[in-house]
Amino acid sequence: SESVIASQWNFFNKEFTIQDELVDNVTTTIAIQDLNSLISLYRGGDTNLVEGLLSRFADEDTNASVVTNSLVDWQDFDSLISINGAEHESYSKPGMPTNMPLQSFDEILHIKGVTPKLAEQIKPYITILPQSFFNPKNAPREVLSLLLPSEKVDNIIRLRDNDLLTLDEFRLQSGMVMDETIYFFTSGLLRVTLKTMLNDVVLTKELYVFIQPNKKHPYI
């Protein structure tokens, strides 16, 4: 591509940099993550993946099963308590659980079993948005390792970091096949993280973008 950004970009959150042509000594670092390659917490998501991720960061203050099932109870439509879950009896404030999808990431801090430390640890690997499909090709190592043996994950990450991971190579390395829930192409749901540095000043901004190029409004 003739575009400086498009010639460097990727959609698996590997940082790349651009120089500001108008201001000297300003460097902007960009990272783009395909949100359909993360673990969705929408309506509780895939509970096996959610619990697997939580278990990676579990400590004496964390019970992965309690958090997983409390996430389901927080967002479902009823007042029935899941095994290891939590309904209104477990919360001291009115209106909890909301029995609605999560409205922001910070809302998970109110859910039974979630500590600020745990929330910060899982933030890079989860999305609260629904997914029309899951794309493992752009998934972080921590998510891939829930799906594949470590040797295969290492090979995929190595190829991807060196711009050698083609669609056919991913199929070969992973042994995965596409179906109605798994699709190996980048979605239009993206998290864009910008970090600009000038001398000792660092400014960061995080954007969530929905790109739909064939629509009247191509991005939201």
C-alpha cells in the first residue's frame, strides 16, 4: 500500500510507529486489535473460555468458577442462581445484578469475585461486545493458548510477528477449520490504541471502531 500506516498495520495488537510530518520529534505508536479475536463476556460468553482465562490469573482472592457464573447471572433475564453464581442476594446495592448486558468494562468491578487486580489483568483479552464469529488468527497468545497446545501457539506467534502467517499456514499450524462460529478473517470491530510521545510527555487514547465499508456510514 502507498499508505504509510496501511503498509505497517496489523490487527493482533502488535505496536507500530509513525512520525508526525508536521511536528519534529513526535512519534505516535499505534496498536489495533480485532475484537472478534478476544473472549467476549457478552451474556457470559463462552463459559469454558471465560473460566479458562480467569483461571490463568486466579489467586487466593479469585475463584474463576464464581466469577464466570456470576457474569452469566449478572446479564441473564431471570433471578435463578447458577451453580457458583450470584443473584441479588449476593449484592448489597439495589439494582444488582442488572440482568442486562455489560454497558462498560468497569461494570465488571461490581460482579461477585472480581477484584481490581483481576479486571486489569484480563482487560487486554476480553470484550464486552457480542461477536458474530470468533477469529483465532488475530487472537492474543493468552487466548490462543486456551485453544491450542503451546508448541502450535509458539509457531503461530512466531510466523505472525514476522508477517509470514498466511491463511493456509494458520490452518496448517492450528488444525482448526472454519464453521458458523469460527472465521479466519479480520472483523470490522477494532480497538485502536494511540500513544504519542514528545520529549517527556506521553498522551494515550483508546478508540473502539466499527467499520462497515459498504454502508452509508462506513465507520462508527
